[in-house]
Amino acid sequence: NAGVTQTPKFQVLKTGQSMTLQCAQDMNHEYMSWYRQDPGMGLRLIHYSVGAGITDQGEVPNGYNVSRSTTEDFPLRLLSAAPSQTSVYFCASSEQGAYPTDTQYFGPGTRLTVL
Amino acid sequence: GNSVTQMEGPVTLSEEAFLTINCTYTATGYPSLFWYVQYPGEGLQLLLKATKADDKGSNKGFEATYRKETTSFHLEKGSVQVSDSAVYFCALIRPFFSGGYNKLIFGAGTRLAVHP
């Protein structure tokens, strides 16, 4: 049972380049989400999904795109990278995202630098 | 709105010292409260949680009590170890009756460094 996996672990991009951060989970969780972690700001929600084919925006969605074609995968796309997107990105999944007692499981993160 | 405020770090302690990391929150209704821990190079892991007032969450020697009267959820450990060195995040989930996907709201995190 691998839990939540993310690739790549590190990535350096030039301004204007595009890329996709991969996230997969093998726990059959319906709810998945993407966060970014910036110094002194904790984690902020970018996008989330409540099931295959259903996505919605979080607090900081601008510049990011998501899709959810399967239960297992939830990729995050940067359409045109900007230095402000330099951050550590975490993917998370949970079984009962609609309940306040739910536990979220996090991946190991992707450290992205945009030059 | 809903928010979480944590004490600023880093917190530096000697092994076997007592640990307190303060956390206060602002929320409508009755949120569930969480402590997550992030070890170096890893993702976040749930450390403990409490879902209603006066509940005490505990795990691995850490404890936190949900205090509605002071809107606090301070993390404590009686005797820290070097292996406890990590970043600790306090978080809340807005009340269930708000509807929709319950999003975690995180504090800024507090770095703990424990020296032998």
C-alpha cells in the first residue's frame, strides 16, 4: 500500500514553461486536493476534487489547472509558470472529505522552482 | 472568517524538556481541530485531532485539549526527543453544517529543534 505518491520530487522551470505535477493514491479515496506550502503561510488549498469528473477551486487557484479522470489520479498543471509559483506542492486524499472528522493523507511533496 | 494562529518558531529545546506550542483559532460554529507533523523531507502526517469541546487528542506522547472558552488547541509533550524535531501545523476543518467539501485551514507552522 503506497498511499499518496507524487512525482517529480524536484523541478526547476523557466518562466513561461508549462508542466504537470503528478499525484496518485491507491486507497480508493474519493476526495483529493492540492496544496502549496510557502514559508510563514502554512498550506493553502489550490484545487480539490470530490470524485472522478468533479473538481473545484480552493483559495489560490489562479495559474493552475486540474482534472480528475480516474479515482486514483489527480494531476496539477501549471499552464505558464511564474516565479510566484515557486513553492512546495502537496497532494492529499481522504475518504470522507465532507465530514469534519475526516483524516487527510499527504504525499511527500514536489519542490518547484521557477526562474 | 476561519483562521488559525500558531506561535512563531523556531522552538529550540534540549532533550527531555517540556514542550508547548500554542495554537488559537477563529471559526464559526464548532470546528474540528488537528495537529499535523512534517518531518524533514516528508509530507504532513496527522498527529492528533479533537472533534468537540473538551476533547483531548493524544498520540506518541503528544496531547492537545480542545478549549472552546479560549478557542485554543495547544500542543504539549512532557519530554521531547531528538526524533521529535519537525514542523508542527495546527489546522481546523470548518463545521459540517457549512456544507460542501470540508477544507483544512492551516496555521503557519512551528519548527521544533530538539538537541541532545
